[in-house]
Amino acid sequence: MNSLLNGNLWDTDPELFEIIKKEKQRQRHGLEMIASENFTSVPVLQCLSSCLHNKYSEGMPHQRYYGGNEYIDEIEILAQKRSLEAFRLSGEQWGVNVQPYSGSPANFAVYTGVVEPHGRIMGLDLPDGGHLTHGFFTATKKISATSIFFESMPYKVDPKTGLIDYDKLAETAKLFKPRLIIAGISCYSRCLDYKRFRQIADENGAYLMADMAHVSGLVAAGVIPSPFEYCDIVTTTTHKTLRGPRAGVIFFRKGVRSVNANGTKVMYDFENKINQAVFPGLQGGPHNHAIAAIATTMKQSISPEFIEYQKQVVKNAKRLCEGLMSRGYDIATGGTDVHLVLVDMRNAGLSGARAERILELCSIACNKNTVPGDKSALNPSGIRLGTPALTTRGLKEADIDRVVDFIDKALKLGQEITKISGPKIVDFNKTIEENADINKKVADLRAEVEKYSATFQLPGYETY
């Protein structure tokens, strides 16, 4: 019994440990360019593997359904306090819930709390850079639970510029009359005009929610405009640019919302609605180890080192964008203000899936992604590239130039393979496996990438 409880994983389950070690080596030797991923810190990892995992604590601090939560309450209150401090918010004007398991549950808790069932929501369409949880559906199927339980109407980008069409959003909102408008992205490389979103929301009596999951680290560092000045509610994950644990946070306004004609103060009523939607509405016991990790993440986010890191993330993304454009690749919106770049592969003769696959085989991780004008989210025409993880490892602009070179070589190799295989991804993969010349070219480029990547530090534990 003691060996099961106190043994090390490498002794008690060497089969599993070997797989974990392989993943560590993949991270060390590959170039991680998925825009929603990052490498978190040792303090965060230490929280996640701590005794806090053992404790059940349903309910809010000092209002638990279980005993023994004295220190858990202290940790959650600290996480709340630091979350407000990270974004320079007053505790009198803003409240925060740090219990959501991730960003998607956080968003759904907001909808559940402040939008009645089948109430109306507007979010950026998925093919245009929005997120599934902002209400995506197709002509034949409601894909996101948001579109199943609420009535969603997407807004779009201008197909020529790739920029959000705010005038069309305003026009559509007047007809649709949403209860909630979402200012948020999953793959959109420009800063959002929160002031314009606020004007449109006010014109239609709608709440305004920002989903800053992708850019929250940039917001905390003051590198891009903050949504808090204009929004009623703000949600975020903590594991992307914020570089923390896999978790979600909801911020909501408190205090006086307005004063009516009689001089009576009208108060914001989000706090109880959102807290009760999180628990008991949608979740059970919070993940206390993750809440502790949020607390230490938020402490890190106000440090000078973190602020410099976020500035470098944007510098690297701009350099990546410039480098790809100089090689002839089309970039949606013509540039970037944030941490990501959306590359339209149509003029390069590659689908998003084939581009993603050849990059992966060369140890460069990204994801296929829709671009404006795409008809299918399952067969998209673009790839999304991000710089948070590479910047964490210490890459600067000159290093990004080298990365651009690797990407260009891989994509040109993808074009060469396509000429042999034809358009089908199954034939594309088969050609790579069976054509000896192609196989060698892929292996050679992969070796070059992995040798380069291994020269940069990777935070965390040495072997796992």
C-alpha cells in the first residue's frame, strides 16, 4: 500500500512515465507555435501537483458546503485579490470568480447567469476568427452548446480587409436585439474597438462581454487596450498569453450601474447570478490546485519581467508576420497587433490541413484555421501561428527570422508533395511515407528544426 501512495511515478508506472518523457522531449525539440499554448512556470506546476488537489470546497469562500476549508478560503481570496490587481481593477467596482474550470465553462456560466434560456447572443463568427463558445452553428447543425441553449447571431469581418465590420454589426444588432454582445476572438490579429462595441450595445440595451482569453497577458501588461473600461463582464482563460494553469476567470461589474429619473440608484446584479451559475448551476467542486496556480500567475503578471515578456511576444509576432509577407504569403488583415498571425494558404496552393501536417512533420506545431471566406470549418484554408510559447523560451526577432525560414522551407516542401500526391490529404500523407526522396527531405528539415529548438531553454522540470 505504501509503495502505491508514496512511490514515484517512474517506479510505479514506468510505461506511462516513458510517454510523458517523450512529450517533454517533443516540447523541447519542437517549435511550439499554437497561439493558444504556452509553457507555464515551475511555481504554477508546483501548485498543480500540490495537496490542494485533495480538497473539496463547493461554494464561495466562507460559504462552503464542506468543512475544513479555512486555508482553501485564504487561497481563493488571494487569487481573487491578485486577479483584480493584475488588471488594475477596484474591488468596489469589479468582482471576480476564479472557479471556472476553463474558458468555455466560464463563457457558458455568463450566458446561463445573465441571458435567459433562448435569449439572444451575438459573437464573431467562427470562420471569421471567433470562438466556438460565441455561438457557432451551421445551416444543418448547432455546433456549440451556446447555439443550442441560446439564440445566436454571428457578426462578420469584411471579406476584403479581414477586419470586423462594425457598421454591419450595428445594423444587424438593431434587427436582432441581442441580450448580450461578445467582443472576443480565437483567431483575429487586430485589437478590438471596445468603445464601438459599447456604443452598439448601448444602442440596443445589450450587455457587453469581452472574451479576452487569447490576449489577457497582453492586457495585463498594458501592451494593448483593455476591455475593462467599456465592458460589463470580462472572461479569460489563464493558460494562453497569461502563462498560467488551464483554468478560467470571470470578471463582472459591481456597484451603481445608473441613476434613474427619480434619482434612484440602479445597481449591477451580476455577482449572484454569475456565481450561482458557476456553482451550483454548472460545476461542482472547484479545482483548488488550479486556483492556487491562478494566484501565483497573477502575482507574476505585475512583474517587470512579465511586462517585458509580453512586449516581446508582440514584437516577435510582428516580425513573424513581416517575414512571411516578404516571402509572398497572404496574411489576414494584412498584419497583426497581438500575439498571432493568420496565414491564408490559398495562393500557396495548400489547404490548411496539408500546411499543418507538413509543419508538424518538421517539428513545427501550429493549427489549421478558417480564413475569411471559408465555407467549411473542417476543411479550412489557413493556418494560425502564435509567438507566446517561443517567446517564453527566449526567442527574439533575429530568432524569429530563422523560424520564418524553417516555415517557408516546410511549406515549399508541402507544395512539392502536393504536385505528386494531388489534393487529398490521405494521398499527401501516403506520398510522404512512401516516396523515399520526400521522406528524406522531411527528415532532414525536421532534424535541422529540432537541433535549433534544443538550443533554447524550456521551463519546468528537466525530464517531465
